Amino acid sequence: MEHRIIIYTSDIQLITGKKYKPALALLHKIKKSLNKSEGSFVTIDEFCIYTGLEKEEIIHLIKDL
């Protein structure tokens, strides 16, 4: 089974335990740090680099979503 490469606000909520608005704010901070437009996606790799989390741990948490 292939893993998806995009991370969503709901994933960030699950990973961090944050509510919707703080999770969305974190996603916006990541986009801003990468000079991405509002409509662009953030990859799981980019999220992991920004947060310092291990990709394998993230994939394990969100694989069933």
C-alpha cells in the first residue's frame, strides 16, 4: 500500500493533540517558512523537517486516516 505524501490539518491535530485552529496555524507557519502559496500543499517530509519529527512515526500515526 502506498503512503500519501500530503499532510492535512486533521493529521496535525492527531499528531500534536492541538485543536483545529492551532493545527491550521502550524500548517500556515510551515507554508510561510517554505514560501508556499495559500493553496499549495505541505508534504509529510516538509512537516517532519520543520517539526523535527521522524517520518516513520508520522506515517505510523496517519496510515489509517
